[in-house]
Amino acid sequence: MAPRVARPSSPATAGGEPPSPGSWPALRRLLELWGAGVLVSVLVTGASAFGYLEHYQARMLDLVQRLGGRTLPPEVALVAIDEAAFAGLGARQPIPRDYLARVVRGLARSGAAVVGLDVAVSVPTTPAADRALADALREFADGGGSRVVLLDLAPPPSGPLADPALLGALTRGSDRVPVDADGVVRRVTPWVPRLDAAPAPILALALLWRLGQTADARSPAVWPGDLAGYPSWRAGAGWVAGGGPATPLRPGELWRITFAGPSGSLLTVPSDAVAALGEPGAAAPAEDNPLRGRIALVGATFVDSRDFVQTPVGRLAGVEVHASLVHMLATRRLVHAAGWLVGLGAQLLVVLVAGLILTLSRPLAGTLLTLGLTLALGLPASYLAFHRAGYAVDVVLPVLATCALGVGAEALRRRRLVDSFGQYVGREVLRAVLADSTVLLGDRREVSILVSDLRGFTTLSETMPAERVAAHLNEYFPAMVDAIFTEAGMINDFIGDGILAVFGAPVADRDHVAHAVSAALGMHEALARLNRDWAVRGLPALRMGIGVHTGPVFAGNVGGPGRIKYTVVGDVVNSTARLEGLNKELGTTTLITEEVRGVLGDRVTARYCGEAPVKGRAQPLRVYELLAMRGTDGPEREGQA
């Protein structure tokens, strides 16, 4: 019987043109994406909680810090032993102690609140130079203790700087800061572990403690264990005792550093200018000089000091890092994690929006759009939260959730395409559809249509048990499908024992006419092999008729809400069905139209069978029996089964 082709159908698209938002497939896809998004958000949050995303989160917060620019804090100043000062000292290291003594005296005369000396003085130099520095340390004092804080390093084994009385009057702080695996300094611990003693406070913490002492200024046996016990800086009020919420200081606990900004963000005074103020007989500095009331840090910024580290805001001298730590602790500008609930909430919000966008657009475009929106909104939000309130709002998690959701949407699209088209097209065509689903969009194109039908199968079915009929078809159809797939054809429909195949859609094929005719010959060859095998097994042979026609059709998505199909529509489809039916009247096995013969020319051998009227068509079909076809690189193939 001839297949009924008035209502051709084909697999659902599931990945071509986006479905309308009101359709059930769209709603189902939206729910699937939301469900996947919630799962992804939970997994990403868990990965973050266990530290697997720490590297990416650190990089994102680095970006937020860099966007902050320069802070110019008013409570801390940097006295830089720069290239000019180093050259003036004869490029000698260690820095001469008498020069440091003049710097300390200059700071004392300028009214600096306390001084942090980020220079190692563990090695004795000349007695005179060491004595000059020891005297300067004693002179800049109140309440019996020096207002200069030294590094927590071993004192010289002998000499004026090894005097127990002097050492007892000095406060010390550690200059050690951890370096992350990528070589960047991002974090600090308030208390630095020591092998032979209690943990030492970092230099910034020791400076704040010393700032708050007016009586016994010796290092305490027990340091305050809460940041609220140390002085703080308030805009408009200056230095105040304590302040801020309770913030426990735990040994070994790592805090993210809030940097004042890139190099040059701090008030920086050349050490030569300060040393000049410390010379005997130097004029007294003005009362409103910029060093008055500040914590001053003295350190090397010349290249040969090799005291430089990489930070989120760029390459900084070690003394600049300590100054940023003073600024962070004094202003209480600590970095607070927003918490996993905030991160999860942000991800779920992104998932809700991304699900809608991905439902109404293609996965790649939807993912890029969602990522753009996430970054466009998330980065400013993270910037404001960090620089206004000190909260680290993680943008990495929503971005990862969006990427994962986009990957999931693409996987869902590919799965649906495979489920829909995998059994209707060959691997090469399926691969092309997966690579570019826009080929499924509707357009007018030239294709070739092949319609096949079994002869006398209805009568045969009436004389054979149903299971034997099914066994016949289960061997017949795969062989026919293989022949069609070999020529890049698509099975548009199975109708009873008939097959409707399309060549040139959904993937364009310039040689679709030759491929359709070659597929017809391949189907006859496959049926001949089956018949020989069935004869050996005592099974009846099958006969088949095929019609091949070519022309313009609409190829694309057709249907309504709940059922969208990819199919071909046009006169060519109905004409091919009529053409195949003429095989019974003409006693032929394969018929082609004049249009097919005109394209292939002398590549086919055909016998003219006359004109055949087609219902609903003004012009009759000029019909040819296919006798043989000559391949481009092979022998001639006959058109009879």
C-alpha cells in the first residue's frame, strides 16, 4: 500500500527554535533547569565550604580590591628609605645605625604617635653607631618605655643594642605574613607562632598596643585577646581607646588583608627629609606637619632590599604591607565573609533568572547573557559590600552556578536532540545538528524525497502469524534505515510498512538528489540480501517499490503547544507518494521523476514511462524507471531488486 503522507511527522525538535514561554515543553524545561540549578547551587556551596573554590574566590576578591583604588589613610604614614637615601648611604647594608637614629629623632620631633622600625637590627655594627640608635630609642619614650616598636627578631649578641634595660623597654612585633600557593600575600594571622615562646603579635598589632599605653610600656605578659582592647581611629575624632565590636584574636587564625591600595596609596615621606629633622640644631618642624599624631612605619623601598611581595593590589614593599595592616586594624576595616546562606541565596536568585533566560533562548546565548548580567550586577554589589561594609560577597559562586547551569542546559539540549533525532538520522547528520541546531529553523529549501512501500505485505500478513510478521519487519526496517543513513538521509516517518525519507534536510546537502537515488539502490540491494537469507530459512521473500522526486519544500518546525515536529511540507512530498504508487501500475520497482533525471543526467540509466497525473497538481509527472546509476568512483549499480 502507498504510505499516507497528508500529515507527515517527524521527531520533536527540543533544541531548534526556542519554544514559546506558554507551552508545556517550555514549562517543563524551565522546571528541569530550576531543579538542576538548585542542585548545582547546593553542590557549589558545599564545594566552597570545603575550600575547593578558595583559589577562584581569592582571585575575585583580588579584583574587587584592585577596583578600590587609593585610600590615603590619615592615621598611618610611611617613612621610606628609598633609592636616593640608599645611594646617599653608599649603598651599604645593613642600614647604618646612626642614620636610623637620626630618623627616629626626626619622627619624635615631628610628633609621630609611635614608630614601627621595619628594619632588622640583629647584627651589631660599630659601637658608636649602635649606641646612637640605642640612645634614640631611649629618648623617644614615655612612661619608662620606648615609643619605637622593633621587629620580633633576636637582639644583637653584644653591644649597646643588647643592653637588657633597653630590651625591657621595647615592644616587639612580628613581620611575618604568610604567602599563598600562587605567591600572593592576601592573609595575615594576628598572632605568629614561635617555636620557643608564646605567639608574637604582628607588627601592626604591637604598634596599636603601644599607642594605647601611657604608663608601663613594656610588652605585657598577656596581650589583650580581643581587637576591641586596642586603640582605633575614627574619622573626625582621631585615636580613641578601644572601639568596634568584639573581635577575638586567635593564634593561627588567618584574616584576609584589606589593603590601603596599590603602591603610593599611603602618605610617604623620604627618610632623608626625616633624618634631617633629627640632626642636632635642626629647625623644629611645624605643629601641623603631616607626621604628627600618626603611626609612622620606617622601612626600605629601594630595590636592593629585596623586601617586596606580590599582593592583590600589585607589588608592594614589605613596609607598605605592614602599613596596610595598621590601617585595617586601626579602622576595623576587617573582611567579613558574607556567609554560605548569602552565597546560596545569590546563586538561587541567579538560577531563577538564568532558568527563564535559558528557557527562552539558546543555551550559549542564554549562558552568556546570564553571565553578563551576573557580573554586571554582582561585581558592583561585591564592590560596595566590600568597600562600604567590609563584607566579601562572593561573585564566584553565582558565576559558577550560571556556567554549570549553562552546561546543563546545553547537555539537556543535546540529549533531547539525540533522543529525538538519533533514530531518524545517521551519525554524521546528528553530529552536524548537535554542532548547529539553527539548521532546524524553518526555511524553504531544495530537497529530495524518497518514499518506499512493501508490495503484497497486507496479504502476506493475513497468512502469517503475527510474530513472524514482526520478525520480518524487525529485520527489514534496520536494513533500510542503514541504506538511507549511509547516504545522509533522514527518516521523516514510518507509516505502516512504508518509509518517508528526506535528503538535504535538516543539514544542507548539495548532492541530495544523487544521495536519494543511491539510497534507493542501496535499499534494493539490502532487500535482495535479506530475501536470499530468508529463502535459506524457508521464509517468504518481500518486494518493495520506491519513488524518488526532488523540489522545493518548507523544512522546519511544525506543530502547536505540546508537540512541535521537524518535518517537510510541500507538493514534492505528496507527488513522491503518488510516484511510488505508480510502481504497481507500471510493474516497476523504482521510479524517478524528470526533475531527478535532469539533475543526474548521464549518471543514471532510465526508461521513460510517460506522464502521470497527480491529484491536486496542475502539471502531470513525467516518470522514468530507474535502471542503473553510475557512481563517481565505482561501477554501475542496477536499479532492480
